[in-house]
Amino acid sequence: MTAHGTLDAAIARMTAIISESRHVVALVGAGLSAESGIPTYRGSGGVWTKFGEPTIDGWELFQEDPAAWWEAALNPEAQLTDFARAVEGAEPNAGHIAMAALEAEGKLAHVITQNIDGLHRRAGTTQLTEIHGNRSFVRCMNCGERSLLAQIKIRQLPPLCEACGGVLKNDTVMFGEPIPEPALRECYRQAALADAFLVIGTSAVVYPAADFPVMAKRRGVPLIEINPEETALTGIADVVARATAGEVLPALVERLRT
Ligand SMILES: [Zn+2]
């Protein structure tokens, strides 16, 4: 089947599918950011593989004592983790840039990213749901308003929302923390609207994100996987490009232009 064809044939097939589609949605995972030098959590060389998974009660600890969490987070003496250091030095890569071009050229309607590094935004993608949050933002626990961390005034710990007085939390979704309702609703809406679905650099094992492409596929929507490695979705994908996003997406942009 097509899933086992050459890379060139896979790119030709996805070009045909996308040019016939009106609402293409992409689900993106850590594989895309890895091309910007940001370590993935799982897999060989992954942060969790090397150092163990983070505490599963992060959300509980935050709720118990948000001031203590903020104090630790704002401590100038604190060592940046390898992950934080990598994110701070990272730039959008060819894959991010190609996705922003696809949006600008009307070929990509929405991006659902599991990455918290903000690289899609920096590349110029605007139709974006950051389902696990964005580490440059804070979010009000009461009204849900998101603001840039760098722009809030921290008068006390925990910092409070200017609009409603609620406690501010870093926007990154912690272990045990529910995904914010507006983000989740938007993802389900996009999964229902999609007429083609791209799955890029994600092992598709983290729920609910892994559900969105499956929901679309159940309606008969073509599923396109771009990933150097086999994933849980490979078996149901209509087209599989066994390569990195940085190799595949710029080629896709070029072909869609001709
Ligand atoms: Zn608020």
C-alpha cells in the first residue's frame, strides 16, 4: 500500500489530498521540536528516559501551595533544567516555518500542538491550540485568561489576575491537571471540521490528543503521518512519510505551489 511507498510517492499523495481539502488540521508532537534541539520526553535520549518522569502530583502540589511553587519558579539561583535551557535557545525549524507558510497560503486551517515551547507562534502560525499550554504564558485559574509571563506585574506570590483576582498559574499543563476546557473544546471542534488530518512528530500515545486523528479517521477523513518512526497511528494512516517534518513539509509547500 501507499504506506510503504517511497518518500517521494508519499509526498505526492499528501499533496493531492491537501490540494483537494478545505479544512486541513495538524496534530503536532515533540518530534517537531526535537528538530529545533529540544529534547523529547520519551524515547531514546528523552528527558524522562534519562532522568525519570516528573512527579505525578505536580498539579496537587501547586494547588496546595501556589505561592511556594512561584517562589521556586522565580528563584534566580535555581538551575535551569536541560529542557528549559534547550527551549530558551531554540529557534523555529524548517518544519515550523513550512507549517506557517501552509497556513498563510490557505492550505492548513488549524494546528493542535502538544509542544509548550511557543515555536509555532514564533514561526507565524496563528490558528493554533496549545493543548498542553505555553511555557511563556500564565493562565488565570479562575477566568482562564492567558497572558505573557514577561508582561504580568508580580506584586505578591502567587501573582493574581488583573481582570478577576484569581490565582495565576504557569500555562504549562501539569501532571494531573485537566486540559483547560476552551482548548479541549477547540480541539474536538477541529477534529469534527477536518477533511484531512496531518499527524506530525507525535507518537500518538498521550490522550486526549491521540483521539483527535482517530475521531477524524472514523468519519473517513484521510490521515497523513509524518514521522521518522512507526507510531500507534501508522496502521490506520492513509499516507505515511517516514521522515522528519523538516524534510517533508518544505517539499510539500513547494509541490502545493506548482
Ligand atoms: Zn482571571
